[in-house]
Amino acid sequence: MGDFVQALVFTIAGIILLWFGYSLFFSPSSPFYPGWTPWSKWGKKNNGRGRPGDPQVCPICSMRLDKGELVKSFAFSSQKGVSDRLMYIRGCFTCLERDVPRRCPICGLELSLDDYLVARMFERPNSRNHVHVLGCNHCKNLGKLIK
Ligand SMILES: [Zn+2]
Ligand SMILES: [Zn+2]
């Protein structure tokens, strides 16, 4: 009986140690965090690459967006009788918070965190809004955003 209890204690201690090891290496606050977790396949942050212009894909870093996640953008209020409005796209959570390449899908220039894309948003009452990227502040000859 004593042997059994000892084995049980060792097993539990082993599981706790394993769990500690995992959370040490795979928690986002850990300095060893590799940017992914073994279970990220099933987790929320399942960012795969998509093609720029696809729905739910960030036009700057071409990362697929999570359901409900939006690119950081600023849309101008629409004028009367005009079905589309101008918007500035600053990027998504991934390319604003992490070190991933940011590029303009039109001119291919690398964008800094202060750069943005200019796009036209077509509001369609019965379906998803359509966003047409025109270019970035460099190829559209616009200044930097004033914060
Ligand atoms: Zn992005
Ligand atoms: Zn550009």
C-alpha cells in the first residue's frame, strides 16, 4: 500500500512539474514564448495567412483575422447620395502588436506602424461591406496620421 501511495505522489508531482514547464514556456508573458502554443491549432489565435483582399484578411500583413476581430480603421462619415466612403486602415491586432512584415498591397512598400492604407468602403445593406484598398500613404502621397 505504501508503494502505491508513493507512486501516486510521484505521478501527481510529475504532472504538476510538466504543467509548470508548459506554462513557463508557452504563456504569452514568458520570455521564452515562441509565439505559438501546442494547442493554438484549437485555440482562438489561429492566424493563418490569406490573400490580401480576401474577406477577413488584414490587407497590410495578410494575416487571417479571427471571427469578430477587426482591423483598426477610421471611416469618414458618408456623404448624402454616395454609397461608398473613404477609410484609413492602420492594421490588425497582429501587425500592430507583433513584429510581422507590414506591406502595402498596391505598391509593395514596407509600412511602419505610423503608415496606413487608404481604402474605399462600399456599404451594402444586405451583405458584408466591401473594402477596396486604393494604396498607402506613400503611393497615394498622403502625410502621416496625426495622433
Ligand atoms: Zn495586419
Ligand atoms: Zn503603397
